Amino acid sequence: MKKTRYYQVADHVFVVDAEERLFELMYNYEPFSCEAVNQVAFSLSIGEGESLDYVEEIRQDDEGQEIVCGHTSEGNPVFAFSLLQLAAGWLVCRADYFEAQLFTTGYEQKFAVDNALMVLFALATARQNTALFHASTVMKDGISYLFLGQSGTGKSTHSALWLRYIDGTELVNDDNPVVRITPEGKAIVYGSPWSGKTPCYRNVSYPIGGMVQLSQAPYNSIRRLGGVEAYVFLMLSISGKRWDKGIADGLHQTENWLATHVPTWFLECLPNEEAAKLCRLTIEHG
């Protein structure tokens, strides 16, 4: 029997329609469960289906997790999710990403559901001053700090160093926090149901004190980034379908505002206590 549930992430509400048993796999969404509302950011219906024909546009492969983006013959956006070269599901969206259907194969259903909801969330909210980041995020004294970088750069390691050596630090999210610019002109980071390999699904939000681009090095050194440099690093850390003009324009506005208003730093570092303390002292005192 199908059930309908509502979730709220970064003040955006979305609705999921699926078989009741599937919600048992979605434990990471429970902290974000909310009451039904009339206005939602998007809705997703989940069912089972056979292979789908589509035209491929681009693909991304990260440690055996593959996402292929394309479109149907009718022009509807399609995202195909595979794990270790085995198909897990196909997400077919309306052009505005307000509604979508996920067809799962029965293989790694949670992988398909999580990726479908991440994709939908990033695309449906891109025009609303919202960005889904690839970052690890901590909070100290009510202020959050985002650590940016490609996979393997050491984002989670640096967060762990803060947690170990800087008293009062808490982990907000270890892979996919959400950043939103409020109507009052404040940058806020939110926890999300997507946190990579670290189970950190916290429904919390904090103002952002700074963002730090990480780079491995045989020494510890940090410097402030200017507007253009900051913009580039932020852009590389934000999920989005940038060949879609509407989405690209929305993300550009968010990225430009963040690069202009949020202090951004470049940290070349070792994975040690000194790096965490240097980072903390520098970005806390500007």
C-alpha cells in the first residue's frame, strides 16, 4: 500500500509517495519529517519499473557510483543511477522539476532513493537562493564553518580534527549540507538527510562564519580568497545542472552573493592538530 510523507530541509518542504516498506529504508529522513502542507518544493512518486530509453547527455562516476543525465524522446529530464555497474533506478522529471517519478529495479533501492531526492532537491530549489554543497560542516559557538574540496581532499578528516582538538565543536553534516540565503540577507547552513559515509542527519541550522577550500600539502598555510577565486571554488562545490539556463542563473546569483558576503579561505594543510587550530584562529578572527 502506498503512503505519502512530507519532509522539510532548509525550510523547503517536499513530498514522497511510495510503498510503506520503502519508508523503512529512509531512516535518515525521519529527523526532517513534517506535517502536510499545500505548497511544496517538489513531489516524488516511487515505484518499480523496467529499463528506460533515453538520450544520454553527461555522466558522472565516483567510486563506482554512477549518475547519467539525459532526456526522454519527449524531452523530459532523466537521471539513471547505477552502483558497481548495476542499474538501481531511473528518475524521470517534469521540465520544472516540480514533479518526478523514480522507477527502481529492486537493486540498492536506498541508493536510488537518496540520489533521486538529492538531485531533485538541488534542481528544484536552485532558483530559490539555495545550494546543495559538497562539503563537511562543523559548528562552534553557534557559528558554522564549511570545509570544501574534491573527494579525497580531507574534508571529513579536517572536521574530525576540529571535533578532537577544539572544544565545543559539533558536526553538522559530513557531505551534503544545504546553504540558503535568507530574505534578510543572511547565509545559513542546514543539516540534511544526505551525509555520505558518516551518519549525521541533523535537522539544525546555523549562520555561516566562513568557508574553507582545502588542499593537501606538507605544511600548514591559510590565506583569504578574493571575489573571483572564492566564486570559482564555491561553484565547484555546488551541485547543479549548469547547462540548464534557469538553474545556472539561479546558482550564479547564490554563488555570487556568497563569494561577496561570506569570508572564504584557502587552507593548504597536513592532517594534524596544528592545521585545525590555525584554521580556527584565522577564520574566527578574520
